[in-house]
Amino acid sequence: MAQAGFFRLHAFFVLCFFIFTACCFTACSTSTPPHSTPPPGSGQPSNLKAADSAIALLKTGDVALRAGTGPFSYMLAGLSLKDKSYSHCGIVSVEGGYPFIYHCIGGEDNPDERLRRDSAAFFFSPTRNMGVAIVRYDMQPATIAQLVNVAQAFYRQRPLFDLKFDLHTDGELYCSEFVYKAITRAVHDTGYLHQSYGYGRAFIGIDDLYLNPHAHFVAKVAYK
């Protein structure tokens, strides 16, 4: 039994290493203005048009999803137990008429490893993504406003990326944990979203954020 427990613990820390490494390779760099020129290598014009079309659909309170490129993003997406389509997520807030994404990510391109706010154009850029999606919840306007208040409160605290993947702490958050906690606090219901279980503990997979009766997809975009 002790040996089995050791291997489960070892597997969990290996899992944490891979997740953190995935974030290093899929993280976005510095925030960009909403209408800045797309970076070189951002893909075909059709991809840019598709990204713009998705951005036009964003509303405050939506959850933005993206599928990063590269083997580590594949691994991060694979940690979801049911649907492995996406590797990162964040909360949308339309500010000054333009949508921004609040999200937790770590790695070399986010050196302080703290919760960040990026333009939707940057978050949805085809440069490092294979596709994006938008999820919307059955929330009333007052609840959506509370969701954004919670997300912005977290942003002011600037929590670090959570390498331990511990749902019981708020000082450090991973991407789906941040979204989960913001939503459950806005709706005042810890059972509103499903938790996954593995390696001896509860965690929030990205698929837990949309495989539930409260959420529906507004858009799914696959870049070519």
C-alpha cells in the first residue's frame, strides 16, 4: 500500500511538472493593444478573419478557450478527462467597448507568473493556437457583473501561477481553477460546476468548465 501511495504521489508531481512546462510553452507574451498589427507568422488571412469573427461575439462573462500548438499544449489538453480539445481558458470582460481576457498562466513568456489581462486579439491570435472557442453561461446580468468583479478582484491581488494545483489556496491559481473559483463565487454555489478527481485529489479540468448544463458554446473556431 505504501509503495502504491508513493507511485500515485510521484505520478501527481510528474503531472504538475508537465502542466507547468506546458504553460511555459503556450503562454502569451506581453499584452498588446486591441487593434495592433498582427505579429509575423500569425497565419493565413482566413485565420485572422476567423479570429476577428469570434472576437465580435464575445460578451462580458463569457469563458474564452484556446487550443495551443506544440506537444506540451497537447499534453495539457490531454489532462481533461472527457474532452481534450482545449489547453487554456480565461474570463471575458468588455471594457471601453473592447473584450479583454483575465487568465492565469506561467512560464518564460510571463516571467512574473501572475494573473494577467490580455486583449482578445492577443488571446485568440492564430500565432500559437490551433483554434479557439467561446462558452456562455445561463447567468443573470447581476451574476455576470459579480463574476467580473470577482475576476478583477483576483487580478488586483495578482496571484501567482499554481504549480501545486491546489484548489484550497487562493494565493496561487492555475487557469481553470481561477475560472472555476470566480464562477462559483459569483453564483454562490460550489456545486455549480463539476470537479474532476485523479491522483488522490480534486482538480478542475478545462472541460469541467463547459461540460455542464449551465454552459453552452457560442462559437468554435479551428484555424487552418
